[in-house]
Amino acid sequence: MGGQGGGVLTDWIVALAEAQGFAAQSTSVPGVAQRTGATIYYVEMLPPRDGVAPILSLMPTPGDVDVVIAAEMMEAGRSILRGLVTPDRTVMIASTHRSLAVSEKEVPGDGIGDPLAVIDAADFAAKRTIAFDMEALASQNGSVISAALFGVLAAAGVLPFDRAAFEATIKAGGRGAEASLRAFDAAYARAREKPREEVAAFPRKRIDALPDFAGHPSLDKLVGRIRAEFPDVAHGLLFAGVKRLVDFQDPAYADEYLDRLGALLGRDREHGGASRDFAFTVTAAKYVAVAMAYDDVIRVADLKARAARFARVRAEVGAKGDQIVYTTEYMHPRMDEVCGTLPKGLGQWIEDRPTLFSSLDRLVNRGRRVRTGTVLWFLGLYLVSSLRGTRRGTLRHHRERLHREAWLATATGLLSPNYDLAVEALNCRRLVKGYSDTHVRGLSKFDRVMAAVPLLAGREDGADWLRRLRQAALMDEQGIALDGALKTIATL
């Protein structure tokens, strides 16, 4: 368990055993910190023999564990690695949802562990495996995962106690018993009916189909343009891009996006794109929209001040209607972001005066803990978000546009000598993300990777090498892997 109610579940199991006349003992070894190390709870139980209480162990012994319960997928994998799961004895109960560890989150690219590896290992290592999304089931029933895990334990039939004894244990807890029983019942039924669910290596991507109408004249015009001017294979991503840019700015900005994609489609046709399912246009549909909807201060303020976000936070913490929820944000603005939000001329004027810039940066560049639920801070964020109408005239927008056009010029220039390399050059935009320091680091990696393109343009395997460079750039924040990959490229 890793902060998902392991103590409650452990107490239930011990109380259940003792109520049935068993001697039971629980121990725990806490993790280092949230999601860097999970707390291991160990419960051992035995019936007294001839009136003599058994001597119980403080820690599990590999090869001598009957049940392993993991409240998260990778915790199941760690249990297997520790040798606690054995094929002749252990029943593995695991929730298939993910609560990402810090080591997974800190990777610039996709650092998420492979759940299929855990499932395959469990099939080999465990006597029997029960695995499905118990977190979602518990949430649907207004409870927490510990209640669902307890229900699955009852359904597994490993312990010599009937279902009524499990339910009585929950009822004895008093507070929250009704919701816990709902989750218990749902998990019990699910474990009996369908104890395993299919686990995908990657989350399924959902791209909405292009609708007939969007419900507003300006939006209907955009939908009509997509249908009339672009190949069917690009419709889904173009529609996603249009939605993103309307949300980011306005319909006119999305119309500008379609103008730019139309020009790229023309170049794609000229260089045999039809025979390649318009891979260049489809890739551009995604990453041009990403580039145009960059994360600036205005965007960040807009997202944090939205009613939908406050509602989502309330739902995540389970707040009731009469409860007040405050969200504390950590913000660390720099003068770079302030200048980027100013009109192009003014922002550039300040940046061109290092003494003035440094003096202002000392006033601005410090961490702040912002309670967005308070009136003053909410109004501040709301006012910043209202600057959306001035965005096209800001210094940041000017620089983003220049950088975007330089990138697209490089990519389109590769269409004739190396179509696949041109597509990979578009994919490199994935390296640019976030804002503030995160954006600066990503932009630096992007520029370094793109600088290697001239060395690869004449190679048949140029696209493969550029893909390797991009993957290396996403492996670590410091860019160590990218440094090594660039040295390799230089020797080709």
C-alpha cells in the first residue's frame, strides 16, 4: 500500500481474524515519502492450538506468504521482485490503476512503467491472480480502495471466514460504513464474476470524430473547412487542433491554424503524400496545434481560474456541498514571463536594458503560495487570464511565431530529399512543453536535436537517427543521454 488506506485495511483484517477466534498480529514498514516508497503492511494469523497462543513473525518470509494485496499496479510488481509471491502458495490481489511514482513523473518523456510486464510476471509467479481497477470501482461507490480490496479478499476465498464476518467487521467500524459496504459488495461481485481485466500497455487515445455541426456559425465554418479541404485521414486530429485553439484563443486563431495546415498539405501533395497516407499533414495537424497553443502566463492563469477546475478538485477530494475547499498553488514567475506578457515593443525594451531587467527580476522572481479560492488571488488570476485578447501583440507570441515558422520551414525543406525525416522533424516538437524553466529546458533540447538535421538529411536512415535523438532527449532532464547521442551522430 502507498497511502491508500493500508492502515484501515490492516485493522479490518486483524479485527476479522480476532473476531473469529484467531490470534493475529500486524506490522508495518513505512515508505520514505509519498510514491517514492510504499508502506508494507504484514498480517499474520493462526488459530490457537491446545490453548497456547502462537508465536508470530514480524516480517514476511519469501515462499511463506498466502496472500499479497497491492493497492497499485507497480506495488504488485515490487512484491514479486521481493520474492513474496510464489506459484505454489500465493494469491495475488492487485488493482490495475496507476498512481505514478516520482521516478516516473520526473522523466521528460514517457517514464511510466509497463503494466504488462507486471501482469506477465504475476501469471508466472502467483498461484492465482485477481486484478482489475479497484480504485475506480471504489470511487464509483463513494468509498476508498481499502473497502474494495477487502471485498476482493473475501471473494478470493483464501481466508476461512464467510462473507458475513467480513461485512460485520466493516459495520463495527461505524463511521463511513455504509459507503464502505457498497464498495465491498461491488468488489466482491466483480471478483466473482470477472476476476481479471485486460490491461493495456498504454492508455487508449480518444480522438473525437468530425461532427456534422458544432452548434455555432463560426465553429461550423471551421468544421466545414476541415471536411472540404483536407483528407479524411487528418480530420480527427484537425478537429482536435481546432478545439484546442478555439479554447486557447478564439475561432479566428483556429482559422489561421487551418490556413497554415492547408499550405503544408499542398507541399505534402507535391511530394507524394497521398501515397503515404499524408503522414506529414497528419503529424503537422497535431504538433502545429501544440505549438500554437503554447503555455504562457495568460494560459496558466486561465486554466487555474476556471470553474471546471474548482469542480474537479472538489470531486477529487470528495468535498460535500457545505464544505469549503482551498487550493494552494506554488508559483514562481520570472521577469522573462512578465516581459513575454507585455506588448512586443515594451517587453523587448525592458529586456534590452539588463540593469533595469535585473532590478525588476529581483522583485518578481520568488516563489509564492497562492490560494486561488480567496477573492484577491482569484481576481488576480482572472485579470491575467483576461489578457487573452492582447496575446497576439505580446513579445512571447512574436517569438513563438518566429520559432514555429523556422521549424516548419526546416521540416518542409526535407520533404523532397527525405520525406520520412521531414515527418520526424515535425515529431520533434514534442520536446517543447510547459512554461518557465520547463519550457526553457525543452526548447534547448529541441534546438539541439534540430541542429543535427543537416547531418542526417542525406542519409536513408536519417529518420531513424532523428527518432533516436528525440528519444534520448526525453530520457532525462539533464540531457546526458542526448549528449551521448549527439556525439554518436557527429561520428557518422
